[in-house]
Amino acid sequence: MGRKTYSLSAVAIAATATLSFSSADGAEAFAQDSEAEAKAALAQPAFEAEDSVEIVPQATVFVSEEVVQPLPGDGEPTETATSEISAGTLSELVSQIPAEDRMGEEMTCLAGAVYFESRGEPLAGQLAVARVVINRAEDNRFPASYCGVVYQRAQFSFVKNGRMPRISTHTEAWQRARAIARIAHDGMWDSPAGDAVFFHANYVRPKWSYRKQRLAQIDTHIFYR
């Protein structure tokens, strides 16, 4: 486009200069030179409007919320967990949950709570403990993540100095805890504890329990809302 404008200007300048000469010979000579220059200029490649592409920078888009890429083991229920597994009992469902090569931090915190708080309980009791952690994470009175709930000060007795004890990861108890955590996280089985956010062992009676709504007792744990 720039070259094309320049070429047309050269023709105009040549025409104007031709009229300004008083000598016919001089005018003729100048006109011949100017005509040659104009032809040379017109012979240069020119980009027509339809042959050019204008690059326009896209407007910057600002995202008001944090964008987080899900880690393996976290996020939405897997297709296998929701569409391919069918079981008649919780025990059967646990046996069908595929072992995960790697668990994200959040799922590890959830499974850790199940393991340390209820690995000696029946599966229904373990599922209820997992539901308490999940329910708390969804309740604005508590931290908004599984790890935040588990590590909240003075809430779970197995947490010492803000740390979770070492887990025997090669045991069946841990594998069951991982499966229960996945089942609870994906909402694959209903728990008698429902929307409980508190629980305690049946051999103690904390003062706060008198002010809460009792929902269920599963083996040695009593659950409240």
C-alpha cells in the first residue's frame, strides 16, 4: 500500500514539473525522464488491499478468578468411577475401585483422615468419616479444602504439630482408605452420616455434643450435624 502511494505521487510530481518548464525541449526531455522514472516506480511490486492481511492484536482478557489445572487424583469424578462400576454392596464397590498410581495432595489428606481415624471401623464407618471431611470443606464455617479441614488446629487428634504421621502405604488398610476416599469424593455411595460435620468416639461425651443434632452411630463413632 505504501509503495503504491509513492508510485502515484511520482507520476503527479512528474506531471507538475513538466508544466513548469518554459523550454519545450527541456520540458520534453524532463518529461521523458520523469515518464521513465514513473514506469520504473509502477513496475515495483505493489500490495493490493485484497492481497494484504492486517494483523490486529487481540484485546487482553483479564480473568477475575484463579485458574487451576487439576492434578492427577483430584477434580471431577473419573469416567471409570461413574459409568463403568456397579456394585450391590459397599464392600463390592471398594473392591472395584482401581488403584491410582498417584494421588493428589487433597485426596491424600482425605484418605489419610479415613486411615488414621477409622481404619479399624467397618467400611460404612470409614465412609462416614470421609463424608465429615468433605462436608466440612463445603461448609463456610470450616476451611475450604480437604487438607485445610484435616490440618485445622485441634480438630483431628492424629495430626501432631501440624503433620500427618507416616502411612504404611503397602497395607490393605491404606488401599481401602484410598478407595473409600475416592468413593466419598465422587459421591458413589450414600452414607448414613449424611451431612454430618462432627463425630466422636462413643466412649467419650464432649460438651459440644449436647448442642448438636445427632444423625447416626456407626460402630464406635457417633455423628452430628
